[in-house]
Amino acid sequence: MSELNNIVNKILENGKGILAADESTGTMTKRLGGVGVPSTPENRLLFRETLFCSSEMKNCIGGVILYDETIKQTSSKKNKIPDLIESMGSCAGIKVDTGAKVLAGSPNEKITEGLDGLRERLKEYYELGARFAKWRAVYKISEKNNLPSKESIKANSHALGRYSALVQEANMVPIVEPELLMDGKHNINICNDVTSMILEETFYQLANNNVDVEGIVLKPNMILPGKNSGEKISSEEIAELTIDCLKNNVPSSVPGIAFLSGGQTEIEATANLNQINIKNDTNFIMTYSYGRALQQSALK
Ligand code: 13P
């Protein structure tokens, strides 16, 4: 088994999942502002340290995705944050994209940036203790404007391919996150069709970039109806569609799939993942890489 595959297994062993604590300072400022807390470097660290030291960390979290600020901070007990995470039986990861910017030529879509200088930054993050990385591509459905466009899917998938190759070159595991947002009035079948298109192009580009898919974790959205569609779909049906979509579009050698929560409530994200695991008839380990669905109650 390769070194990268060992890291994947360590992160996902015994039913553990990933805590996404890699909000940019802008997003974290909004989250803390929502509970009336000023967003200072100290408060951002205090909240995150509280999560990392919680009693269920050791049982439930195999990996933590950090933001650049946090990986360089020191805990209140003077530990380096990656060391603190390791002492809780978990592995430190790092968000390495520099955000989604407007895609020139298609102003209603986004392209994720951050490839320039990435090789050098990865070296630094490895030395700081990171053993996996994350890059998020983001897509939105607009039936009126026929989005996402083929061009945005190609451009973002290509970036995910190049990112993944660079991360593996640095002996780290890439988390490959192509997120189709829940926003919109579309029905669940459209989410299924568009997610399939996105996953197909993502794995085409990973192959073109010679990425070893046994050494990645896929972080996809679940197959869900648009937030404003009015459709009520059971967790059982969501699970069946999600598993079928992954079976049809993800190489069976991918070891692990860790879903994002994407604006689902904690209960919805948990119930849907539970059904996915009850019905899982694949070899994929299916788990969570939640941000909001692991942090909301703690934040409040
Ligand atoms: P959510 O679970 O809040 O969607 O966040 C996961 C994540 O890391 C998005 O990039």
C-alpha cells in the first residue's frame, strides 16, 4: 500500500471523518459576528482550539482541515496546532486554494485560484506538519442561464487535476472537492445530472494529470433537491441517488468519499449520511468532511 493510501486510511479509520475548520478570515468573521464575538486572531484560535480539544475529537475526527492562519498559530498551552491535532489522534490538513473568483467570460460563475507558487507553499505546509490538502471548486445551477457551463467545469476540473498532482508530488493527500451548491429551485434529478457531469470531468482531468486516485479523498456534495425547489425527498432516496451517482462516475479504486454538508442542517446532513452508510454496497468508505454541520451548535 502506498504512503498516500496509508494517510487516507489513517484519516478515515474506524468510522472517523474530517472536521473542516478552514474558513477564510472573512467567513470566520461572519460566523463569529453571528454570535456577537469580535473576530480577532485570538478569538478565531480560541474557538478552533475548543473544537480540537473536545471530548469526541479522539473518537470521531481523523483529520482537520486548517486555514493558513491557524496552522501557524500556537495553542494556549504553547503547542503547535498540528501537534495538538496529532495528540488528539488526528491528522492536520490545509486548505491551499486561494478562493473562488469570477470566471472571466462567464460572470455568473467562479473559478478557483491558487496554483501559482503552490509547489513552494506545499513544501512549507508539509514542514509545518500538514499531511493532506484541500481545494474546493464551486458550481451553481441556473436552468435559465444553462449553468454550470462546460467551460467552467473544464477549467475548474483542470485546476483540481493540477492541484492534486502537485499535492501528491509533495507526499500529501489531496482532498478533491467539486461542490455543486444546493441554491436554486431545480429538482433532485437536475442535481444528479449536473453532479454526474462534474464528477466525470473531474476524474478525466485527474487521470490526465497522472494523479494516483488510490491516494485521494473525494469530497462531493450529496444528491439533493434545490433549496428553494419545495421538493421533499426522504433520506433513503437521497442516499440511493447519491450512491448510484458515485458508483457511475467515481473510479472504484478511490478509497474514501467524505461529503461536505453544504448548508444542510446538522440533523439533515447526519440522517442522510447515516442512510448512505446503511445502503452503501460499494468499497468506498463514506464519511463526512463537514464544516457547518459539525460547528453550528458548538458556535452557538
Ligand atoms: P460545509 O460542510 O459547511 O459545506 O463546509 C465544508 C467545506 O470544507 C467547504 O469547502
